[in-house]
Amino acid sequence: MTKQTLSFQAEVAQLLHLVTHSLYSNREIFLRELVSNASDACDKLRFEALNNAALYEDAPALDVRVTLDKAARTLTITDNGIGLSQQEAIDNLGTIAKSGTREFMGKLSGEQKADAQLIGQFGVGFYSGFIVADKITVESRRAGAPHSDGVRWVSGGTGDFEVEAIERAQRGTSVILHLRDDASDYLDAWTVKGVIGKYSDHISLPILMEKQEWKAGENDQPGEMVKTGEWETVNQANALWSRPKKDITAEQYQDFYKQIALDHENPLAWSHNRVEGSTEYTQLLYIPGKAPHDLYQRDKVAGVKLYVKRVFIMDDAEALMPGYLRFVKGVVDSADLPLNVSRELLQESRDVKAIREGCTKRVLGMLEDLAKHDAPAVDADGVTDVPSDEDKAKAGQYGKFYAEFGAVLKEGLTEDFANRDRLAKLLRYASTTSDTVSVSLADYKARMKAGQTAIYYITADNLAAAKNSPQLEVFRKKGIEVLLMTDRVDEWALNYLNEFDGTPLQSVAKGAVDLGELQDEAEKKAAEDAAEAFKPVLAKLKEALKDKAQDVRVTTRLVDSPACLVVQDGGISTQLARMLKQAGQQAPEVKPTLEVNAEHALVKKLDGSVNFHDLAHILFDQALLAEGGMPTDPAAYVKRVNALLV
């Protein structure tokens, strides 16, 4: 291949402009990104060599080398990993296939320190080199390819790049940064070692730099540091998770999380354990503080990184973590799995099942610990304990977690029967006594009224709709707390949670309301008398609404509203049916029951009204509107209301 000049993909050109003009707040991240890429290239070689050992050629020891040349003003990062072919250099360094690139560029402001941290999150770390370099040269040869198949890629970070074939004896890649005048700090070995120690200490490969020693000057000339020709390892060169916990600082744990999660914020919690027994493995698991932008995408691949005996096997090993914990980041290093394990084998392995169960319990334990510290401890006399330092450090953390991941956690009710009770204790809701999503089922049960036999809840599209639902009126009158559930997953998930700690959960919008001991005999007698007197009107309502309502009955749940809709116990709600249809899924037709308040003036007006038919349909459609639905014939509804108004 002769030398070619090719244009960058439009998105790359735009990205490079932003990198070179905006990302100056934390410039040193370029070294983190390039060393990380070099480490990944070695991991890929190690993985491919499991089936083809010849790829190691004559150099089985893998490492990353950082070289400084003050005279040439270059900083070079070299790996002996998988390398690039000529076409891969064109494809990988000239285009960006990752869909998140546009979002990355949209988030860049050039003003916040976090901007620079974003660059690795969207798979564009290579281009961070242009933060400090006005030209980058990449020389590479793919493992197993002839020496004559080397490639040189050169760009000044503007609109195009050059590619040409070269002779290269060493496999792998060298990224040569031609540093800008204002980036001279990165020609200083001490500075570069410090950056590597800060960001790349956890990398399991040795990162090598040439040793330097002080040479005194002669004839009154100043001394200088000179290279000795020997190489020294400047990182720990062993996997962070393989070290004893006592030797790892909180900052090191946090830095490692940022590397593997491509996140610029600290995690909320982490857990590092070595598990021994029938299955041996090490787990280092993190709970992020923020949900990723693609958390709810159906095709998102999620999971933790899998290593076998410290050999990297795969990212996103979803078999190691249940779907409802797909937000968890971390590493699992197994001592038992075969090195050639595939995703298909992971699904069938007993060892993997044991690892999955162990990881699930560990994550739930972390969440329980956060939840425990989220609320002040109160003793038997109702006195709040003085919070410990740990309480203070973790206060509010579970609330942050739940705001980001609560809806995903609820999916566990449907797929993890073994841990359903633990999950139920972690759920939080708003209620008629608290607008904040902070009420646990245990909190609710602890303050149930004497004689109350159920945990009452209502599902709705949003908090306002839930709070203003007519179904809550009698509960407010009686001072009975009702949980307000507004996540789309709530009603579906609660099909799998019928009771909590022996107390049934009851939707206030399903079945006839029965408050048992909370309703006195006089109230019951009055309701029965009203229903008896209202029978003729009920019969006419049933006839008028036979195409819309399964039944019409007098209710005791309403105080201020004339009517509401309910469905039978165990049936699908009208809200869930609407959501299924909106999602393009099949949903059974729901024919609700219309409950009317016999004491309401509008309902009393029905008897003997010449507009009985129109009033009946208005009552039904208004009840449908009140719960977030839409009349099947909005124009007819408007026409009926207008006729009555005039």
C-alpha cells in the first residue's frame, strides 16, 4: 500500500475540534486513556492466543512501555498486544462506530472538569492524545502477520490522516505523541510516573519506563538525568482485586471503578471478597451513583468483567449477574472456569450459577447496608440515636441509589423468587403522608392503624394523578395511609408480591372496598340503605352503560367525587392495559366496574332526569379521565358536556 491521504468521518472531525479546543481542564487523562487502550490490546491478544498460541510469536511476555524523548519532544506508548492491520488502522482510527458519540459531543461544554472524564465513556479515548499533541503517529503490526504488513498512521488532528505500509518487526502498536509547546510537563519522567500511578496502577500488566540516574556535570557544567538502558516497572503490575484489601485505599478502589465503568463520579459502594469452597473466585463489585444513558435499552449488553486466573475473558458477562442488577459494575476472577469459556458455556455452567448467586447476595447486602444507614436509628423509647461517622458518611446514599435504579430493582420481584423477601424490604414509595419516595413497606406496616388488615396502594402514571385519585377519598377521611406507585413497572411487579411480612397488599382500585373494623356499623348501615334506595337508578345505569361497564354499584370509597372506576381483584388494571397497548403489546380488553357515590348531588340528579343517558355516559367518561384514561369517543363526550352547559 502506497501512502494514502484519507478524510476523517465527519463526526471524528467535529470531535477532534472539540478535543483540541475544549478539553484542557484535566489534560493528564490522555495518558490514562492511551495506557488503558494498550492494556486492552494485550488482553485481546491473550484471549485470541488461547486458540492460537503462535500469535505470541517469540515474545510471550506482555507489557506496556512508555518512552520519553526530550530532543524530539515525543512521548510514546508501546504495547506488544494484538496490533492493527492496515484496514483496521483506517477503520478504527478514522471513524467512530459507537452510537454514543453524538451524545458525548453534546455534553462537552469546555467549562467543567468532568468534561474530560467523559472522553473514555464513549469509546473515543485515542483522540484524547490531541489534548497535548499537535501530531500523532501510530505504528502497528497485527500479531501473526508478516513484518512487511506493518502500518503507519499519521494525523495532525485536523480534517485528514495519512496511512502507509511499513516494515515492523515487533507486533503490537506504538502511539507517538508529538507534544505541543505547552505540554512540556509530559517530557518529565517524574510527572509521567505520577500520572501512571494515579490512573493506571491497577492494570495487571507491567507498565515500563527507562530507568534514569543522575549524572554530575563536568568542568562546572550542570548535571542531568540520563537513561541507563534498563527498564523499570512503574505500576503495581498486579490486578487490584488480587491484592489484600488492607493494602488498597479507598481512593484506589474509586479510581479502579472509574476505569472499568468509564465513569467520572465515585461509586456509592463497593465490595471486595475472595470466595472459597466448592467454587473459588474473587469478586470486586461496585454500585454506581448514576444510571447510564442506555440502562433501559432492550439490546444493551450488561454485566461484569470476567477473568479466569487473571486472564481477561470478556466484558459484560451477563450470566454472572441477574438482569435487574445490570447496573452493577466490577470484576469476577474465577479459579475454576476453563480459559476457553464462551457465553454459551457460561449459561450452562454450575460454577457460573454459584458465582451468580454469590454476586447477587453480595450486591443485595451492599444495598441493605446503604438502606440501613439512610434513616436515623431510633431506640425503643422513640429517641433518635446519635449518628455514627459511618451513618453520616452513608446518609442519603440509598435515596440517591433508589432515584437512579429503583425501577430496575423492582424487576427483581418478577425474576428472582429466592431473594424476593430481601428485595421487598428494599422497595421505597411515596405515600399519602410523604411526597418523597422514601417509605418502605416496613415503615408503612409499623404505622398501620389498629384494625387495619392490608397494605393499601394505588398505581398511576405520575404522582399528581395518584394523589388526586378519587379512590383515595375514603382512605383520607379515615386517616389511612396509601402508597403511591408511579413507576411503569409497579403494577406488573406487584403481581409477584402479594404480601409483605404476612400482611396482604391491596390495590385501592381493585375490588370492592372493605375497611373491616375501620368502618363503624352506622356507616355500613347507611351505605346499605343508600344502595337499596338507589337500586332503580343502578338498573338504568347498567342498561345505559352495558357496552362500557361490567357492572355499576354504589360505593363507600368516594367522599367528594361522583364516580370512579375499579376492576375486579386479580384482574389487569385499565392503566396497565393502556401501557401495554402504548408499548405495542397485546392487552386484554378491560371492562371496569363503575362505582357511584349515592350522596353526590350529580348522582342524585340522575333520578328522573330527562338527560339520563347523557349524564350516565358523562359520569363514566369523567371517571375514566380522572384515572388518566381517555374516552373512546372524545368528540361525543365534549358534545354531551356542551349540551348540558347551555
